[in-house]
Amino acid sequence: MYLVLTDSSDEFARIKLTLGASSKRVTTAAELRTAVERYTDCRIVVVGPSIKDARVWAIAEELRISRPEISVIVVRHKLDLPTLSAALTAGIKDVVDSQDASALVNAVRRCEEVEGKIAARHSEGKNHSPRGKIVLVYSAKGGAGKTTISSNLAASIASKNDLRVCLVDLDFQFGDIAVALRLEPEKSLMDALSMGENIDTNSLSALTIRFEDLFDTLLAPITPMKQDLVKSENIERVLSLLQSMYDIVIIDSSTAFNEVMAKAFEVADIALLITTLDIPAIKNLKLVMGTLDSLNFPPSRRRVILNRADQKIGISVGDVEDLVSAEVSIKVPNSAEVSQSINDGIPIVIAQPRNPVSKAFEEMGELIIAMEKSLEHESVT
């Protein structure tokens, strides 16, 4: 059931129409306190637009301490960054537009899914608390196709497995996930990092944007981030929280190998190293391999992915393997349809599942699942 805090009977009627007959109205903080004690199965409180911000933040702060299992969703006539930031700081799960009924339904669904996953993991016992696996998609050279690969990998894994997947754009300067998937980055990773130690699973979940009911995304900001916010410890905290919320976290990384990327490799379970059939890309991959050796990142958790592998430019797959001293695990063919899918904002694995490129991404997804199961087995034994 859902508790709806509102001063307006009309607001309650609209929210009840959206969420169903199990919605019950309260009009004051005192009534809400009584209701959450009475209805012990209540896990979601929806606050209507008629409740002023100051009251909302105070109620949310109180519930965060007294009933942390309850998620608060706020409905507002106008969404802006100050309101969103204040809401997240108060521990509110999500803020949705009063005119967008589907956004409210999706917010409630996300709350219930997170609650269900937390409950399921608690039931597994204190000695076994599996965490999601982080897959880092990296290329030291721009234009190798890492954004296309990471977005299609997320779509392939999410569509073919009963797994919760989150795609994170960790390129703070030139992140392209929002453009590739035609998403509006009204909230982003910048909002999460700006919260520092105050970020938690509730506020982080509110910052994700759903793609096609397949997977969640945590987008890069539309403008380059202030460097003082991009701290490796903040990145580590966000990624750790995402691991507690999802089965697979896929990172579309920056090409720069800086402190943040070093931290991303440190926490990653699997690294997909992307290259193409050109000497600069292969040379950079060789350098990355050496860097990962110095960081003690195990070769068993790395895989080389060759993009546009069938181009005829005088370099073969065997040449790549000889030059980097590693086997190419997946060969993604070249296809004009990939560019079309990018322009359409739909991963090719969804738009054209029988395309040879889609088959390569499907194979890549199967590789990740196999590696994920192997890592899980290692952690148990």
C-alpha cells in the first residue's frame, strides 16, 4: 500500500488514480506518523505538490531516521535543480512532475524493486551478501567505439537475462551515453558526486534514468564537471553503492588514464579493453596492458575486444594478438547499420537483433555472464 500526504483532495484523487485503490491519504505529519505505525507493510510515501518544500524536507529527514525502510517520493508542479538537490539531501527517493503519471509509476516501481532486492539479499544470510560486478569498458584512443559497445552490451545483458543492469558514463568531459540513447540528462553523476558522503542508495536511485524499461543509466553532465568534484574517493563510493543495487554495473570510461580511471580499474571486476585495426590504437592498448600489469590487475579479468574487426587495412587479428601479447576475445564486425542505430538512439542489438554486429554483442554479453559467475564462485569458495 501507499500513503499519500497531501492537503488537496483533488491531488489525492489523481495520485490514487495513478497508483491504485491501495493508496491512503494523510494530511499532516502527525497523521503520517500514526499511519506508518499502523500500516507496517507500507514502504512508500508520496507527497503531493500542495505540501510546501520545508514541510517535505522535515518529514523526509524524520522518516530517514525513524523509518529508513520507507521511500519518499515527491510530486512537484515544477522541477528544477535546486529542488532536486534539496530533496536528495533530505533523503528523498525521487522527485517527479505532477503532469507525468508514468514518471510516478516508474519511481514507485524502482523503489519496490530496490526494496525487494535488499530484502532478498538479507534473507540469504549475513555470511553471503553478493554484490554486483563492475565491468569497465576502456579504450585509450578516442573513436574506438567504447560508447557503442558499452550501450549495446548493457542492452544485450538486460534483455536476455533476469539481471538489473546500470550503465554509468564516467567520461566527465565528453560523455556520449545520453546522446547515443537519446536521453535527457536533467540529472547526472555530478549531482551524486556533489553530495559527497551524504549520497546513499535512495538518492542515487533517484538520479538514474531508465532506458526502454531495460536498464538504468547514470549519465555524465551536459557540461564538463568541475574538477574539484571529481575525486577518486567519491567515485569509489558511488560505484560501491551501485554494486549494492545492481547485478551488473557497466562503465563507459574516459580515454584519459588519470587518478579516477586508476580507481575505476581498482574496483572493476572485469575490464573490456577496446581496440581497432590501426597502429595508434594497438600501441595505446599495449601501453594500457603494461599499466594494468603495474597495477596488479589480473590478466584473467581482462578481455581484448576488437571493434570493426573485418576492415581490410593491412593489419590482421593475428597481428593485433602478437603486438599486445594477448588473445582477442570478441571480434565485432564493421557495419553501416551501427551508425544508423546511433543516429536513431536505439542500440543495434534492439533495432536489428539478427545483424552480425548484434550477434557479436550477444556473444560479449554471454562472456560477461560467464566471467561474472566465475568471479561469484571464487568469492564464495
